[in-house]
Amino acid sequence: MNSESLLFPVGSFLDLLDTTGNWDKAKLCAIFHPDVVPYILGVKCPDPMDSDDQIVWRWSLKGNFEIKSTYSSLMNSTWDVACRHKLMTNLERYRRHIGHSSLCPSCGAADESVLHVLRDCHGSTAAWKLLLPPSLLLSFFQSDLHDWILHNLFSQLLCANGGPPWSSVFVSTLWQLWKGRNDLLFNNVRHTSNVIVHRALTWACYYSGSFPQRTPLAHYTCYAKEIGKQKYLGSLGMVTGLRTCLPS
């Protein structure tokens, strides 16, 4: 709606305030649909003394983008979206009537649920098997989505040799699996399990500060065939078999 069709000119939101600085309900009702007005009234009124809007990173105290704050937000809150099955998978798109198929774009053998993308699709399963020893595979693939994410997200397992904690490895792998899925869907690029694990471990090391400070990333290589180089100790006992980024 343009201002020429209104009973009074509106140049900015300040023109919609009354003399006390509050929303002028009569003006709002004259412009907007009655169902919309209550939502506007619930928004803080603009203040002429406010500074101009600017882009800030909400998860950083200084408002600047930081990799560490990004991963902290993933670990603390963002994966709650996954726990509530709200990631925009094909199954969710189909449920909302904005997609034509609920099938997984990678395997085409099952509905693309959140758990399927992040764990049960053959490509995801292969990635997790590169990280976990055979003794833990059965229990790892049995729990439901909510328990599976929260159990691993808040795991206290620590690496005995100074590598990243399991919670960081887990979150990084989830993120790389989701990115890999989107790369396949939108760019027709399929990443191997080794590539996904390599990237996940690299990000986990950076996030947790597990790389020696003076050693550049280029000097690290993910040895896909190295087994038993790291040991995790925690409530599940000793876990061996994590393939990790080692100095080349």
C-alpha cells in the first residue's frame, strides 16, 4: 500500500506514533488489516534517538562473527531444531505440502527424516563407522533422534591424547553430513564418507583448540586407515578406533 492512498501521509514508522511516543492504534487500524494490528502493538515502538540498524552476530559478546561462537550455538541450542524434527528434510517439506517427494535424495530407499539424514542413510552410517569402534556401533544406531543427539551432544568423553572431545566431533560430523546432503541436493555434488569425516575432524580440532598453536592446518592429514590412534574415556568406558587428524 502506498502513502498516496492513505488518509494521511506515512514516511516512516515514527509517523505511526501518537504524541506520547506510543503506537497510534487508530492510524494502524486505518492502514493494516485488523488481524495484523495486535502483532504491531506487541513490537517495541521506534525511538527517534535510536542509532541506525546494523548487522551483528548475536552469539558473540562483541557482535563480531566467530567460528567458536558458531559451534557453541550449535551445541547449546541450534540442534534443538533437529531434535524437534524441524530440519527442512524432504519428509518435512512433503509434510508441509511444499515438496513432491519425501524420499531421501541420496539413497532413494527411505523417507528423508532427520534421523535418516544424520545417521541411518548409508552414506551417514559409513561416516559414523569411520569414527566409532565396532563395540559401540550397535548402541549408537539404536536410540531415537532426541536421545541420540542429546546423549552425544553432552557427552563428557575426552580424548586421552589431547584431541577434540567427542561432543565436538559429534557436532562437527552432524554439520558436515547436513552440508553434504545439501550439496548433493542443490549442486549435484556427492562427498565421500572420508571427505566428510576429514572435514568434521578438522573443524572439531579447530573448535576445541586441539591443534598445536604453531602448526598450520596444511601440515595435518586425515589418515583414513589409521585405527586405534586415539582413546576416549568416559561413562561408556574406553572407546578406541577414532580416526583423527595427525601431523603428517
